[in-house]
Amino acid sequence: MSSISPQEIKNEFTKSKMGIAGISILAILITISIVAIVTIPSETFSGWNNPGNWISYPKVAIPGWVNLFLIEKIPEHKILDEPIEKIETSGQISVISHQFGFNFDYDDFPNDFIYEFSAKYSGAPLLEIVVIRPDGVQLELLSTSLPNSKSETIHTERIFSTDESIRKKLVLQSNKFGFSLGKLSSEDIIFSQAENHQPLKGNYVYLINLYGVESQNEIPKSNLIIGGKAFGIMGTDELRRDLAVGLLWGTPLALFIGIVVAIASVTMGLIYGVYAGYKGKKTDEVLMRFNDVIYALPALPFLIILSVTISNSIFLMIGFLTIFGWVGVAKVSRSMALQIKTRGYIDAAEMMGQKKSKIIFRHILPQLLPYAFASIAISVPAAITTEAGLSFLGLGDPSFPTWGQILHDANVYGAASRGLWWWIMPPGMMIAITGLAFVFIGNALDVIINPKLRR
């Protein structure tokens, strides 16, 4: 193996289209990882498997951008959490009003609507919900007293459109419609324009009024959810989780797993192989026979057994992948060390009385660094795909939203048979793209450091 300086590697790498493509993809993945870590709250990451965190999201909603390619627009799921607040007082009566306005421009009806709130009050204030349609018709949806409390209390509640009292309230106002309500649901009644049962498009306004007597009431939390069939950039899964969050968090996790396993296994294999090759004789024989034993073990079945019997922790999995990943590097580095130790400067160093450890780390290992970098780049996708495979089999760490774990959940809930492509394709593509980036980088480095390929 001929020596090649870092500057030469850099110059040759910048001329490689494959290497530049790999670095570009890797830069994008690193940017995505930084964005995920900085912008997405850690509570979202830790609560990935907590259903309560996703109750406001729709179930198996298609990505919102699909509407750009459809003639009939699918209603998008809206979470309105910034109402216009207005407080009025007349004598002993105070009114807190929250107004939610939104434009409905879709060719199908919403699934439902939910009003989530928490009210701080004393006594028994009156809660009223009114909607104003685009045609000017004003409909009263709810008028109810909150639980009576002699002292100041905080009441939290979710009001669903499926509540039969809301539909009865709408039926009593049937004179405001020019058609029979029949067995229409509450949301269908509110959003219908005529007997042809077509959605009424335009601006809707929901008014929430809280009436109190001789008390200072507050509404600290006030959210209106208009249930739709499309949501976000990547849609949602059966557990209502935003798949965009899982894909974003999966990027730094995949890079962490791949890079840590690759660096650890290559470093271990490099030192082990060089030491065996330099020492030679019985030491070399014993070390390489042990290497052959590890090499002969079927890695995937052992990883499955270890995950089932010991733990499926992601950190323990990294350790297992490292244990099975160093043997190939050790074999190659040993053969390189056998060639290097015959050179004159190694003999000179030995004659000068330098320690064997110093000879290994100062004179032999630096010669193998170009090979080490190429090996690290090529080892990363293997670690990522192995973790994804174990997670897909249900043996991964369920507390982390890795791409393999997302695919596992998709398989459990039959996403493929149900046509939920947005649950399957994006994580699969991310695994493929990440692996491709490191394969491009590894192949470019291999061409540079391999004399035969360079010629």
C-alpha cells in the first residue's frame, strides 16, 4: 500500500463526483438533525409512545401536500390555538370571548370538531359556543353551566361534536336551513350548503363565550380542533403520531448509531489486526483464530437472541453491533501490518530501542488511516440497516422513534394492505438515502487510497 498524504486525499476527493454527492447528502442529513434537535421539544421525543401527547392529531391522516395534486380537495386537520380574546364587563356580569376564524375550502366534510379548554373560575359560569357560517347563518352549538365551585378552581374539558346534545341543539334550529337535516351529523349540518349535501366553502367563525357573575374568570387554555383527513408534511399513523416528527428525530438517531458503531468497530479492528500482524508468530496465530471464531458466528441470529434475552436498549444494541463489526477490519489491517513491518524505517525504529506500542501507534497505524476512513464510511450504512432490521422485527428500543421502529409499527397495523404509503415509504427512503451517502463517500475514498483503482 503506497503512502498518500491527507492533502492528496482532499484534492482527489474534491474531484470525485461520487464523493461530492455523498458529502452533499450527508450535509443535508446533518442539517436535518440539527433542526430536529433545536426546534422539536424534547418532550415530543420522550413522549413518542404516549398516546396522550397525540390526542389532538388525526388518525392515519394523509400528508397535506397531497391536495396540490387532487381535483377534489381533502379537508385538512386544523389545530387552532391562538384565539382572539375579548373581555367585557357590564355591572356584575363579565364575558370572556374567544374567537376562532378559519377558511374552509375543501370538497368533503370534516371528520369532527373538538373544543379543548381549561377555565379558571368560581361559582357556576355559563359556557356558550356559537358558530357563524360563511352565509351569515348563526348557529348555537352549546349552552351549559360549568360545575359549581364555591372557591376558585380550574376546570379542564374536551367538548366533542359527536355529543348528542350538540346535534339536538342544531335540530331545534332547523328553520335556519333550507333543507331537511335527516340523520346528518353535527359537523355535516354545520358545513352543509343545501339539500345536495355539498360542503359550504368560505370563512367560519367559532365564538366561545364564558359568562360569570361577580367573579374574575379566565380561560388559560383554549384550542379548537377541526378534524380532517390530511395533516402536516408526512401525515399521521394509527396512533395519531405526527410522522414528520418521527422522521426528523430518526435522522440524528440513525447518524448516531451508524457513526458510533462504525468508529468503534473500525478502531477496535484496526488496533487488533495491526497488533496481531506486528507481533506475529504465536500471538498472531492465537489472535487470528479468535478472530475467525467471531467471524464465523451468524451476527443477526445472535443479535436477535441477545436483544430478547438481555435487553433491547439502543445503547446495548450499539455495543452488540460493535462486537460483530470489527472482525473484517482486523483481517485486512493485519495483512497491511505484515507488509509495513518489513520496511526499513520499522527496522530502524526497533534498532533504536523504541517500544513496540510506540512503533504500532506512531509508525504503522498512521499508514492505515486512509483505509480506516474508507472503512468507517462503508460501515455506517451496515449499522443503520442492521438496527432498522432488528427494530422492524420488534426487537429494537421502542422508546426511540427510529426509522426501523416506524416501519415496525406500520407492519403491525397493516399499513401496506391498507394503502397507507406515507407510513412506509418515507422511513424506507431515509434509510436508503443515508446508506447511499456513506456508500458514495466510502467508494470515493476507496478509489483514492487503492493504488490499483487509482491506476
